[in-house]
Amino acid sequence: MRCQEKKKDGLSKRFRNIYSQKRNKASLQDDIMKVWKEEGRENKTRMDGFGIMLQYRHWIAHGRYWQPKNISVSEYDKARKLALDIFENMELHEKIG
């Protein structure tokens, strides 16, 4: 949406740059999350936490071929709280209403 709407903020410009280079092959962790961390310093902790949750997701989704470090039963609750924090505090898309 940020690429299509051609907003003038730094985050949107950087996303457009990534899109012009990689199209739909941009990496969530290596490209998109990196820009979120650099452009919105207040979001660095959120993106770091999201990166950890993605590692757990990859472990579950890809057959558990390695032993992840520090997984506890409370990770699901942490993931839910982190998701709510991201949705409530980051401008991911145009807010309706």
C-alpha cells in the first residue's frame, strides 16, 4: 500500500526503493523489517521481538529440524501480546474510522 499510494515519508520512499529492486521477492526480515527498525527507532524493540517470533514460527512450520533456544510455554502468550502491540502502535496501513 505504501508503494502504491506514493506517500512522501521516508519509510514509504524506502519501501518503494526495495520494491523497485526486488518486486515481490523482498525479504520480510532482511528488507522490510530492517527498514522499519531504521526508520522508526521506536519500533526497533517491536521488530526485534517479531523477528524472534518468526524464528519460532519457522521452527514449527519447517519440521523442527533444529533445536531452538529458550522456547517456553509462555511464547504463545508473548507472541499474542507482541502482535497486539504492533497492530496498536505501528502505522501498518491506513486506519479506518
